[in-house]
Amino acid sequence: MKTLKLITVVFTAAIMLTACKEEKKKPDYSKKKETVASTGIQISDAEMKEGAQIFFDKCAGCHGSSRKGATGPSLLPDGDGKAIATKVLGAEGIRTFIENGTAGGMPEWKGILSEHQIELMTRFLQVDPPIVPPYGMKEMTASWKLIIPVADRPTKPQHNRNIKNYFGVIMRDAGKVAIIDGDTKEKVAVLKTGFAVHILRTSASGRYIYSVGRDGKITMIDTYTKIPTIVAEVKGGFDSRSVEVSKYKGYEDKYLVFGGYSPSHIAILDAQTLEPISITPTAGKACDGDKEYIEEARVASIVASHTDPVWICNVKERGMVDIVDYSDPKNPKITEIPTARFLHDGGFDSTGHYFLVAANASNKIVVIDVPNKKLVKIIKTGIKPHPGRGTNLKTKYGNVWVTSHLGENKLSFIKTNPGKGQWTVVKEVKATGNGGGALFVKSHPKSKHLWVDRTLNPDAKLNSAVDVFDSYTLKFIKTLHAPKGVDGRAVHFEYNKAGNEVWVSYFMGKKNAIVIYNDKTLKVKKIIQGDWVQNPTGKFNVYNTTHDIY
């Protein structure tokens, strides 16, 4: 928690930043009320600190670290010409959105945030956001910790477990990552990583697991040791959600890329040690030719090509797909492809030649030809597509890539194989109930099923259940509700290496769990619970993550 407190101070003390730099000491957060002149809202420095922590944890991912908007609208006192000013909306208007959420995918926070926290946020959002201080190579290098040098690490596994079927499981709010043996279902280790870890990625060899948290901290985990061990860590920025490794032949396990939310930049690091190599800012003009220069141009999803020495980095607010050539990591060549706003998550088609990514503010899916570095198609889908990495199916309509949606109850199936209808939505289906809120879809080449969650739907009966479809006919099969003794919101799917089990997380409940289903029978095979299972979210099988199987 020391790291979290430090980051919060950095974000929320910005109004006192100049004086602090001169005096070289921390600001004195007092309990007294201070009137913010621009709005007349009374909020103390201590309350600003608390409000910034809440916003950073719960809101920044959609509304931006500087509150300028992205998937969600801007939240500025005077507005931005596109969204209503928060000081016009007022405390009651802000409270309504916080408590009830929206049909577009914002969850309801009543019952999650306390009354004190909600009231505080109604004031915090009516004052100017804190200024984010610079963070560059000097600061990143200073944060780098090589805990175990490469020469001191084992050259082969020091155990008899099947690393390829290890699962890395994010315990988001606890700031931890659990490593679970997928064969035995045993907990192998629980490691303290960054705050609010967003994703895990594996090295090209499958040996290392890298985590990245919303505090910008990258943690490198070695699975060869008897118990998985953290061997290096570094802070790539104040806020982030993505890392990826080099996977092209000849570059395996050489480099790692970090996508910064705040500051907005692409950083390349040594994948064996996490030593920083280069930083490239992502600020620039938007994809639509707008004269606006976007400073907060956050890097959303990143994937690694298997056909070329490049990463595909999606610059959210600008709507730019950046293809980053890492063959010269100190001076990476970047090809920018204008697409649509705001880019979020995506994945490869079944050939690995094409990359599909959601531009969820535009209600579109963008298709990129990676080897040829060009835009292929922009496809209209439903409201706020949110595919995760999507999933690839062989269906009666041809080979398709699937996305779910935050803003409406719709699954869109995009044909990917050549011929009539390629890069069009050839089928749309609905899950059970009303409204959107789906975050992830999942299948596997060996599976006959497609799994869909509804995590952000306000209806508890829907957000705690998952729907299963036939992966060939696309017909609905069954809704699976939380098993007895388990509650919370169902989120994220991962298959085991064999493709015959599906792991589902249940979080934000009183009885959190990881539920393992038999993919053939749809029956519960195992429930993993315990004091160490703290708000589990994303799960990443080493083999599937290494080989981009989805």
C-alpha cells in the first residue's frame, strides 16, 4: 500500500506542485476546508487526495486520468464542448449517474462506494483535476529493481509441475497475482505485484509472467524457481493497462513493451531484466484530421505479431493504430494508421495476419493488415463493442471473429475468411435479459462452445451469470448461474491448455471464487475459494497466452 499512497499523492497534490518542488518536501494535507475559486465548491486537500484515489481506482480507465474522457464522457467543471460541464450537472446530477450507472456500460456504484465516498465525488468532480507531473527515462530508470540477475536464475525448472498449464490469476484490489497449477488446481504462489493489476502476459518461451497494474508497475515473475518468484520490477508510469513481449523468430524474450496511460507513451524494456531502453510519447493529432492536439493519448491494448518484429499498440484517444518495429529498440520505427475513436481491446483473427480492435466510442471494429501495415476495413457493430481479445470460431457462416458489447445486448460475428462477406457482420445474436454490460467472449479451437459474461449489467441476475452458445450454429444453449456458495459478478474466461475446461471469476461479492467448468458437459468441475482468493478477475493460461489462442 506504500506504493499506492505515493502514487495518490503524486496525482492529488498537483495544485501544490510548484511550491513542493521549490521546498523539496511533501505537501501538508490539512483537515480544514478550502474554497476552490473556480466553482465555489469547498473541498480540503485531504478530501482531494481521497477523491483522486477513488477516481484513479474506479473511474480513470473510462474517463481518463485527467478527466478528459474516452470510453466515458469528459468530467470537467466547464465541460469540453462535447459533454455537459460537471458544475452545471451539479451534485444531484452527478450523484444520479454514480448511483445508477448508465445503459452505455457504466456500472452502478451505489452499494460499492459508501455514502461518504459518493458525496465526496460529487464535489471532487466539480473542481479542476490535478495536473500530472512529468515522468520520463530518468524517473523510470530510478524505479527499476533487478531483484535476481539473469546469471543467478535457474537454467531449468526446479520442480516437476507443468508450467504450460499454469494459470496466472489477478487479485485486482489486493494488488496480487496468484499462480495456480492447472493440472492439480493447487495454489502454487500468491505474489504482491502492482495495484489493480490489469493484465498478465507471458514471455515467448512461456517461462516468465509479466503483470502490469493501474499504478504503472511492471512485475516479472519467474516460473522456473521452486515457487514462482519476482525477479525484477519497474514503474513505467503513473497509470497503465498493457504490456507485451517480443515474439517474432529471433527476438523471442528479448524485449518488452509498456503502454502508458499517464504519462501517455510507449516504453521498450529489456525483457530479461526490465531495464528501460527507450520512451516514445504518443501525443499527437487525432485520426479524423481534427486540429486538436491530444496530449493524453493513452495506449490501450497491445499485441505482438508472430509474422514480423512488431507490436500493434492502440492509441486510444487519437484513434491511431501504431505498428512499432522493435528491431532497433532504442530508435523504434513507428507506422501510424488512422482509424476511429476510441481504440480499446482487440485480437488477431485465426491466421494471425489481421488484427481486429474495438473503437468503442464509434461503435466500430477496425481491421488491420499487420504484415502490410495498412487499414483494411472499419466495421459498424453495436453500441460500445468490448471484445477483450475477441474469439475465433468456425461456424456455418464461415470463419468468424466475435465481439460482445458494453452498451447493448448484442454479439456481432465478423466473417474473416476470404470470399463473399469478408469483413462484414454476418450474424448478430442476443444473450439473455436486457441491456449490455458484457466484457468478454471466449472459445477455444477444441471447444464447441462460446462463453459470454455480462459483468457490468446492473441486473444482479445477469451480472452473476454467464451464457453459453453453440460455437458452430451460434444458437443459445444455456445460462449458468453462480454455483451454491459463490456470489459476485462473473467476469473473464480462460481455457486450460487442453481446451476442455473453462475458468470463470466471481468478484465483488461476499463469496468470491474461481469456478472451473467442464466445457463439454457445462457442469461445475471445481470451485477454488479461500482467504487468499481476493476479488479474482483476469486469468491467463501460460500456453494459451504465449501462443495467442482465443
